[in-house]
Amino acid sequence: MKYKVGDVLRIKDNGYSYTTYGDMFEMLNFRKKTFNGDLPNGTIVQVFASAIHTYQDLEVYACVNEHGDETLISIEGLEEFRWKRAESYTVDGVKIEITESEIIINGTKIVRHGDTKSGGSGKKSNGKVRPA
């Protein structure tokens, strides 16, 4: 898999989203098991799970945005999102601040998966972005 749990990405083409892939939603532990909408192009998301499509040799990623909205999207619909450490950016009206231990999106602190530096327990979690 190209991306791993915890990677922060940007949706470049939401036309590659899967809104009604119940078996995959169940397998990847989505909160909603029957329908998950697509997110707008440009949305910053974090990967919380991944798999290979059931019928195609295609990587699909379970992602969540800063509001907790989940989406399933194939690799073609995602792009890497890079930033410099300890700087602030505004992307499509969303203020993003990054430090060595946390990501702050529109004033909400996000604890990175498996990150013990920012006060996380270090215990395994479901891998989803979670408010600090």
C-alpha cells in the first residue's frame, strides 16, 4: 500500500469515492455501514484504514476529515499533502498548524495515531483522527 494509517492526504478527485460499499465499510470499521458521502475536492484527510478492492487490484483508503466525516476513496482520488514543520497554512479556508507532536485544524488539536509525544497512551486505537 502506498499510504499508511496516520498519513495526512488531500482529496484531489472525489469522483473516485465509494459511497455505498457496505462490505468494505464493515471490514474497515466505518461508523456508518451502508452509506458514506464523498468529501469535497481539496479536503485534508487522515487515513485510518486501507485495503485492496474486492473485485479489482486497486488500493482503497478509509479517511476522516477534521469534523469526523469518513469517506472511502481509491488511490487515484488522493494526493500527498506536505507542509513544513511548526508552520501554519490556510488551505481552502482551513487553518492548519503543525508541530512535532500535533496537528491543529481550525483550532482543534488532533492527536496523531500511535503518537505518545502528544499525550496519547501509546495503546492501539481504531486509527481515527481524534480530538485531543
